Amino acid sequence: MVMDERAAEEKESRRLLRRVQEHLFQAHINLGAVRETVGMVDVLYHPNNPTATLNYVTPRRNTAWVSGTMVQPGLERLRQLGRAPRVQYIEGLFPPLFAKALRDLKLEIERETPLMIYKADGINGRMPPPLATPVMPDGVAMELVNDQRGIELWWYVWRNAFYDVLTLGVEPLFVGRDLAALKLGLQADILVYRYGFPVGVARLSIQGDTAHILATALLREVRTPPMMRALLLTTLKTAADRQSKLVFAPGETDDDRRLCRELGFVDFGSIVCYTANKPGEETDEPTLEQPLLSLR
């Protein structure tokens, strides 16, 4: 009986992780990436931009195991395209031996980002707490961006060095397509004001019934637990209003993970990236006229 329950939980977990994977695939394709199947792996690449998050190899869907030999043709395809050899995958979908296979190919870990998932109707029988009405600290108001002025304010906050920024680093931010994405329902942007001054932002990336808390940024002097709680609750409520049944987010620090767990998020391992380059090293191809940002 215990074994049956464990198998059912593992099956549910893998199903949720595949939904995260499909969300990221679609988000990258929406940004102009091309997806090719090369043997047992998929190669995602952007024809004009070498940004790491848009150029990588990943095992094909529904494959339980991929050896290093099966990965090599995908890496060679990236090299042909002038891209750095890179493999990205969600660790919960593959056994630990897969990481060893990548190391045997002389790839080194570039990024490992904790992943947390919230599901409105519960995960493995465990329901999240009801979404409470956010309690706003004194002088604080939050609103959805719906016009060009709001977009400009969002980017002002995001690019400002005095704001603490948090993002998974696996779905880039694209300057210039914001208004179209808002109109198409592919994203939702939130602005945080304190006594009328913009002090924070959050962005939801939306694909079907999944949402990704793609980014948050708060002015350091106002980044307090009550403020973070209010911002995350507002973001979750926005996702629910957009009919998102599953929401995933980074768990970058112990405090972030603790708060997310209180709101009903569950830890789901990491999104891992291996590369033949040293961390931070990229190829020299020109980028798009409007830059793609992948910040952490």
C-alpha cells in the first residue's frame, strides 16, 4: 500500500514537472526560439540571439533515460549554429546518473535553480491554504500594468540598481514586446507603489493554465517579509484570476522558500544547466536589436 502511494506521488510529481517544462518550451518559442529534434534530444536555439536561456539541448519528452552518446548530436548541432554547448533539464524528470553522463562529456554545471510549485487544487492530496486578501503595509498599493506608461515604470524599477531582483533565470525578459504580450494574455505585470513612488514590480508569464512568477524586484529598503508576502499573494491572486491552475517560482533563499511554503508552494528540486563554457562565458554572435535579459 505504501509502495502504491509512493508510486502515485512520483507519477503526479513527474506530471507537474512536465507541465513546467512545456511552459518553458512554449515561452521560449514565443520569444523566437526554434525547436528541432535530433535523435533522443530536442535542440532549442534562437536564430539571432545567443542568450543561454534560448539556446540549449534537453532530453525529449517522455524519455526515461538519455545517455551521453545520445546527447552528443544535440551538442554538435548547437556548435554548428555557433552556440555554446549547453544542456538544460529539470532534475526530477531524470535519474542522478544523467548528471554523471553530462560530466563525462566534460560539461560543467553552470546554474542550478531551486524550483517551487503551487497548485490550486493541491499536490498529492495536500491542499494549499486559502488565498488570503493581501495585507498591505502602510502607504503601499499594488496595481496591474495596462498601458505603455505602466510598462515604462515597470522597466524603470527592474533596471534600477537599488532594487533587489529575483528570477529563476530560465525564461528571459524581452524588452519591447510587453504591450503585445499583455494584450494577448501571455503575461501580467504588477507595479508596487509606496506613498505614490514605484518601489517594486512582479511579472507573471502565462501559458494556458500554467503561470511562472518570472520576476520580482523590490527597493531594498522596503524588502521586508510583510511586503514580500503582500507581493506574492497579489501575484498568486492575479494568476488565479487568469485561470492558472499551476504556478511555479524560484526559491532562491531560505527566507523566500519559507514564505513560499507558507503560501502553499512545494519544493520540487531544481532546474539544472550544464555547459562546456565557464559560467558567464558566451559566444560573440550579435544580439537582437531589443535585448533579451536573463538576470538573477
